[in-house]
Amino acid sequence: MAQKGDLRYLTKRLFRDEILASQIVNIVRGYWELLRSKGVEEVKIMNFCGTHEYTTTHYGIRSILPPGVNLVAGPGCPVCITPSFYVEAAVKLALEGVTLYTYGDAYRLPAVREVGGCRSLSEARMMGADVRVVYSFLDAVRDAAKHGKPSVFLAVGFETTCPAYASAIANNLVPENLTLIVAGRLTPPAARFSVERVGTVSGVIAPGHVSTITGAGVWRFLPEEYGIPTVVSGFEPLDVMIAISLILRQIMDGEPRLQIEYSRTVTMEGNRRAKELLARVFDVVDAAWRGIGFIEKSGYALKESVSQYDAFSRYGMREPNRSEWSHDLLPGCICGQVIIGAAKPTDCRLFMKRCTPGTPYGPCMVSAEGSCSIWARMGGRGVVEEVL
């Protein structure tokens, strides 16, 4: 917990200050009135990252925005978009006696097809499989080195998480008995996909954590190619409000550009060392996104030089290609529309009925960064609808 006097405490005080918040709200409302006077009826802003959606919903930001300023979610939840076939492969290996490591969110991620009567790693564990939840890849590395048994890590994540995998592999820290199911994904191609499919996005709040690694420069294509104002934002409530105000100002000025609000962490170039490690260990390939489809140059795959760490190769499995794979959602689940901002969680007839945080039916209800899970945990359907 942040203690009085330390940097985190001061940051939280600053970015949750009521007086400053009131001033920013007034700025946002002022910009909106000017836009309305120019005939603008709606501004749709995509808050790409799942943590931005959490901040937006948890702090009731939608409730204080002008009626015509709408925030929609983006595909910034790595667990939500992890294809079912990765979960199925992990469950299969776990039931066959392989020690399976995963993060807490992926532990309950449901697959579309049952494997040995199980649809998730949590169910496989109940069937006696050795499934271990860890906080980091290095936890799995250390544990696998101790016991020496055949082991697999379900490696989900975006550019923020994948450098940890790359670093351990590049520095020869991974024991021979541990391999990875690589489900890492790159976010800019998904942003391109989303804005093309939604078609009416007026601005994008780009992810701060990812941009710390990639650099903000990877988002230049949004204003330059699509004319969409883009702001790389932090995750405190005022970070998000400031990002909204900057986007509205760009729209008002008619000058779409890339801005960094999260300048206390993000630079235009990013983390050079982390990017070097990623390029050393991974190839960038076309990849499947659950509920969306294949997106060009949007996934990581281990290079041939480190293929001994690939679980699919070691255990004689392979990923389905574009013609074999389909948008793997269970019947009735609209997670694919929710994660590109084309629908709200409450548009789903299963929301808080068949699909709840305790009994997730779709992937968006599992992760702490999933829009459906966030809306459900922030007070349920009624409260969420009241603030929209």
C-alpha cells in the first residue's frame, strides 16, 4: 500500500484530486459545447486497454461526461482474446501428466471444446492435474527447475508481458524441462482492426503500459492514416479525463495527432532493451484473436534458434491455420463485439444471467481486464446502465 510521503502516494493524491478533477470536467464540458455548436452530435472514444476500462467504470467516469461523449472498450485484454485452442492444448497436456503453469486469470479461462471432460485449467486441476498458478514467468522457471518434471507455461500477454519470457530465454534461465505455449499478441494491429470494423471511432486512448515498452510511436498510424486523435494515457482517473480533454481539443482544432499524457513513464521510443530482447527471441506472425479472427503480424512465435522451448513442437502438436480456425466463442457469447467496442456487455442476453464472474461462460467475464467482468464487478447491470 502507498504510504504518505512516497511517490506512489503523491501520484495518487495528485491524480485523484477533487478540485483538479472538477476543473478538468469543466474543460471537457466546455470543449463539448464548442463541438456541439459546430454540429457534432457524438464523439466515440475507444479506451483500448482493459485497465482503462476498469478506471472508467470503477470511478464512474461515464456518469460525469457530456451525453454525446461516449467511451467504448477496445481489445486490450490479453486473456479475453486468447484462442480456445491454446486452452485446450494446455488442458490436454495437464491431464496427461505435464505440470502446467499459468496466471490467475488464464486459470479459469473457458475453452469452447471439452478435453477429457474439462473446459478450463481450473477444471483440470479438480480432476487431479498438476496445475499451478504463478505471479510471474520467473516463478514458474524457478519451480520447474526444482522438481525437474515435464512442464509447460501458458504464456499469454501483450508487449508488456512478453519481454519477461524473452529475457529468461535469451539469458538461458529456462530449464530444459520447461516449455511455453506462446500466446503473446501485439496491440497496434488489433487497434487497426478495431477502428476499421467499428468505423465511427473519433479518438483512441492508447495503452500506457504497452507503450512503455513499444514507445508511443507505434500509434502514429492512427492520426496519420485514419485521422483519429490519439493520446497515450496513464491509468489514474485524472489520466483518463485529461486524455479525453486532449482528444476533444484535437477534434475541435481539426488537427489529429499523437500525444503522450503518460509522460511520467512513456517516451516516443520506448524501452530499447526490451524491444531488442523481443526481436531476438520472437518472430512476428499472423495470429488468431479469440472472437475476432486472424490479424496480420499480430502475434509472437519463438524463433527457430530457440524452438526447443516451444511446447507444441515438443509434444507433437500444432496451431490451426487460418482456414482451420474459427472465431471460437460459445453460442450466444458476444465477447468478440464487446472487445472491439461494437457492443456493450449489457447488450449480451447472457450477461449476469448464465454468464457471471462466479460462472464465466465467455472469456470477457474471466479476466480482471475483461469488460464484462469489470461491468459485473462494479455493481452489476443496473448500476452500469445508470452511468451510461
